[in-house]
Amino acid sequence: MTTAVKALPFVDGFSYGEGPRWRDGRLWFTDGPGGKVFSAGESGDLTVEVELPHASGLGWLPDGTLVVSCLFAPFIHHVDPRGTVIATFDISELAASANDLVVGPDGRGYVNLYGAIASQTAGAIGLIQPDGILRVVANELALPNGMGFLSEGSTLIVSETNGSRILAFPTEADGGLGAPTVFADLGADRHPDGLCVDVDDGVWVGCFDSGEFLRVIEGGTVTHHVAVDSGWAVAPALGGSDRRTLYLVIDETTAEGMVTGGSVGRVMQARVDVPGAGSP
């Protein structure tokens, strides 16, 4: 039996939200068309943390350096706690664009790569080291998207948007990825976008074009469902002081609007029983 979850308004006032993360008591997320990285406290106060064109995925190195990937641009940036870009890595030899990003406790990150020159496939996953060195660790994917780690820390969970499924990759000692298994097949009508993981290894995922957020467990059973009245269900994050607040990024947009800035974003919130595992 699937439990329906009701969401309430949280914040708005940005163009296209993406990549939500809970960090230091605040919800962080990007607005690529608006060229900003925002954070919001539990009370809904909204702050511009960084101004950065095409910002998409977010993660942090162990020393607190913010890592920002770019959608529609081949760059990954390092940003210091004052909001200053201190390093920019050009990834154009491997990809025309990045998207979602997740960084592990050791500082090694995984990032979506689109338009990979070497393979000419729909998408790949890159391993990026803290010094910016990047290599492809998974290829020939039907548009990889949202990423996170299961609670044991050694399995990378990845939305395969055009494959309508969530994949599980074992991570290797050098950061490489082993052969994936299917964590959940969502069916042809659902296209998973951003995701987050709870302590019971349930995966909350946004299915952007079917207008819903799902909590799914290994094998594909949907345990919880949040219906979106309008807009794309883009990405969730678990946060709040007890990690039981589910934040839902929703964007009123089109494929063209994502590029031109013709989008209007908002974040909803809901209370859930199982807290977040801290990933992403």
C-alpha cells in the first residue's frame, strides 16, 4: 500500500531550482538560469550564497569547499566559504555539460557527463578528485541524473532518466564503479530526476514529467507518493533539524524554458517518518 504525503509551501522567488542539499542547518539549491546558489533556513529565509552561471549540482569537500557543477556548460567550480570562486575546471575534453553532483566524505565526487566526446552516448558518470582530475567511470547510460549513496556508503544510486529506472553501482577502492544492478524499475511513464536517500535506504525521487515524488525501495515498490499539482517534480532533499523534513523542488517550465530562463521555481516541504541518511 502506498501512503500519500501532503506537501506545503516553503520558499519561492527563483527561476529554476535544482540540486537541493541539506548543509549546516540550511537547504542549499541552485538556480542555473538565474546564475545563483541559494540557501534557506527552516524559517524560509532565502540567501544568495554564490552567483555562478549555469549552476546545477552541489557538494562539499572535507575542508568545506563548495563544489558546483554546471548544466549547459563544461565547468566544475570550487567556491570558498565566502562565496569566492577559487578554482574552475574545464571538462570540455570529456563532456559538453555536467549536471548532478555528489561528493563523498573522502572528497571524491561523481558527476553526470553529457555529450561525451569520446563515446557519443547519451551520458556518462565521471569521478572527480578534489584536485579537479576527472575520469569517466561509467558510460553508455540513458541520461544519468540524480545521485546519492546508500547508507552503508559504498553503493552509488543513480537515476537513469531516459531508462525510467534507478541504478545501483558498487564503488571500488580507487573510486571506479562496478557493473550496475537495477535498484528500481519505475515503468515507462516515469522519468526519474533528482533523488535523496533515507536511513532505511528508501530513495525519494522526483519524476519530473509525471508530476510526482516517490519513495521507492529496492525492487521497485513505491511506499510513499507526493502528487504535484503543477510543474516539474525535479528533486527532493531530506533535512531539517531531525532530517525528517522532505524538501521538494518544483519548477514551472518547459524544455525550452530551462535554457532561456522562462521558468518559475518553488520549494515545497512535507514531514516524513524516516530521516535522511545524509546523502546527498
